[in-house]
Amino acid sequence: MTRIAIFASGSGSNAENIVRYFSDKSYVEIVLIVSNKKDAYVHERAKELNIESVTFSKSDFDTTDKVLACLLQNRVDFIVLAGFLLKVSDNLLHAYPNKIINIHPALLPKYGGKGMYGDNVHKAVVAAGETESGITIHYVNENYDEGNIIFQAKCPVLPTDTYDQVAKKVHTLEYMHFPEVIDGLLKP
Ligand code: GAR
């Protein structure tokens, strides 16, 4: 049984989708949702889904072992970043080698790095006149969006698409693939 913590900073629609996907699988349990925003909507979802959710400040993440202590206390052995906007600190990277994955809403290595998250990514894709975008699921290392790529999927970007239309297509890909990719990594 793999015990997962999902890290999320915002709405948490991916977090919810992952929780629902694994609800009937005996070999994975989502045991904790971790956020850096105490008013993020992901906490409402966690309540509905009956999953504990906790908030830590940026300085808790960056300069203390509080987050790690919480993960160890909850016997977490795999971490999924689903719309989590802080850099993962070194203590977590060392404690969870190759056990932290992230989803990015574009085709890395394009449109990655600091400041490239959520709608900023889709706006940049549209502004550049790209003809396609997509999702990248990758391992997390010490640099934003640079860990080894596990999976990518593409969608077309039409000349008439607005950034929120691109966002919708990308979210659809996320919901379709993210749980299955996690499943592929963790299935016994
Ligand atoms: C998702 O599209 C995810 O790919 C993106 O934030 C969104 C969160 O949506 N992540 C990043 O931009 C990370 N750089 P959600 O809170 O509804 O799951």
C-alpha cells in the first residue's frame, strides 16, 4: 500500500480527481493534502472527500522540518504535486528521492520555470502563437520543471483559441491522464 500526500495551492480539481480515481484501489491511499494557502479551495474539497488537509507557510516549507515531520507522522511514502506553486525544499527531495512528481500544464521544456504556472502558462502559449500545448508529468528535482519527464500528452491550439480555452483543453488532458500515470508508477 502506497500512502500519498497531494500538495496543492489552489482549487484542487486535480487533487479531487486523483482521490476519486484511487478510492476503489486497495494499493494506494491518499492520506493527506498539503497546501501553502489556508484559504485555498482544495481544503473544501478535502473536507468533502474526508481527507485531512494541512497548511504550512512558505517559511515552514523553506526553512524548517515541519512539513517533513508531518509527512513522516502520516507515514507518507509518495508525493504528488497538483497545482503546487512553491519550490520543493531540499529536505523533502532528500527524504523522497524519485518519489515526488509534478504535473505541468504545458509541453516542457517549453513554458516552464519560475512564474510559469496556471493561466500564465496558457497566456504565454497563446501569445507565442503555438499550434499545440499539453501536459507534462515529471519527477521533481531541485530546479523548477526540470526533472525527468514521465509522460506528455498534446492538444491542438487553434489561432482563435483564447487562453482560457487552452486551459480547458489542458485540464481535460490532466483529468484524463494524471491518475492513470500515477497508477502506472505505483501499481504492484
Ligand atoms: C493545473 O493545471 C496544473 O497543471 C497547474 O496548476 C493547475 C492547478 O489546477 N500547475 C502548475 O502550473 C505548476 N507549475 P487545480 O488546482 O484545479 O488542480
